[in-house]
Amino acid sequence: MTHEIRPVADDDFFGWLPLFEAYCSFYRTELDDSKALIVWNWIRDHDDPLHAVLAVDDEGTPVGLAHFRVVPDTLQATRGLYLDDLYVDERARGTGVGRALIEFVHARSLEVGTGGVSWITAPDNTRAQRLYDELATRTNWVTYEMGA
């Protein structure tokens, strides 16, 4: 299977949506129409920091997505990218799509600064962690969240 990584376009909503729904389901998060449209509008708004790319197969069908944004690294006085979401359709897993998406985002990070790319994943997402361990350094940072 060959694939192309490209930025989302205005007419990609119905190709992007099933991937984003599956991503939300994987993380046991409900996705309703309102939330989907909010995220899509963030992606399509050139003034919003959230960007998205799709991996598409030979037939142009989206098989993976990555959402990312520029973030400052104050300790290094540079900018990098934060990979918010990464998802590959189950039928395309193991074909290099996840690696290609991360490498695409990494290449973009070098365009905005030297901060690289950072991301988090769930502790039980061991299949993805095997790929992440090949591409990046696992950190010792502890993540905290404070709800609204």
C-alpha cells in the first residue's frame, strides 16, 4: 500500500470524519456533530493554531490523520510542534502510515523552529508506543490535567 501525506482541504470533511470518530472512540470519548464541526472549523480556520494532515491511499481514501499545532519551547527559546492526535485506520496499520504521519509533522517542526515534536499517549496504547519508541525519546515528564 502506498500513501500520500497532505494537508486537509475544504472538501475532506467526510473523509476526515470517520477517522476522527474512530480516534475518539479509541480514547472512549463521545463525538457528537457539534464537537466534530467545532474541531473541523478549527482545522479549516487559517487563524487557528490547529493544523491537520491526512494520509490517503492510492484511491484517495483517507486512512490516517494527524492534528498538530505550533508551541513555544520557553526553556530553549524556540518553537516546535505538539502532536495532538494521531490515528491510522485499522486496515492500514503496520504499513508505515503512522510513521509517515509523524515524520511529516517532524519535518514541519523544522520549518517553525528547532523544538521538534512532542506528544502523549495512553499508557495502555502499547502498539503505538512500539513505533513511538523507535522514532522519539520517551521522557520522564509527568502530565497533569485540571478540568474546568
